[in-house]
Amino acid sequence: MTMREQEYAMTMLLIMTTMNVFLGILMVAGFIPIEYGMALAFFGMCGMIWKCKVDLMGNVRLWENPKQYRDRMDTRILRGRFDKENDELS
């Protein structure tokens, strides 16, 4: 992760924290109901996390399906076997 990406992620965390503090003040002061404030904080944080993920990682999925996992593990196992056989032959 480059320094620029770390700065972006840290700035997003600071914005998220500031938003939550501001919403907390509004809820304690009674300007907005607790239920609305909590829902707004939750969806706001989810939106910020999603935006940060898209900006930093692009369209990369954070998980793989079982077929992709098996294919990846099979190629790793086979690659290891072929490397061992090539080392023994040389």
C-alpha cells in the first residue's frame, strides 16, 4: 500500500469519526431521534467503507467461490510437485 493510499484511508477514518461524533451530539441534544441517528451513522459508515474499498481496490472481489479456491490450490500443489521433480532431474 503506497503512502497516498494510506493517507486516503486514514482521512476516510477521520471523516467517519467526525461524522459519528457530530451525529452523537445531535442525538444527545435531541435534534434527531436516536433511532434515526443510529441508522444514519450505520448507513453512512457502510457507504464510506464501500467508497474507500472501490477507490483503493477497484472492482476486486474480497472473496472467491469454492471453484476458484480449488483451482488456485490445485495449481499451487501441482506447481510445487513440478518444481520438486525438476530439481531432482537437474
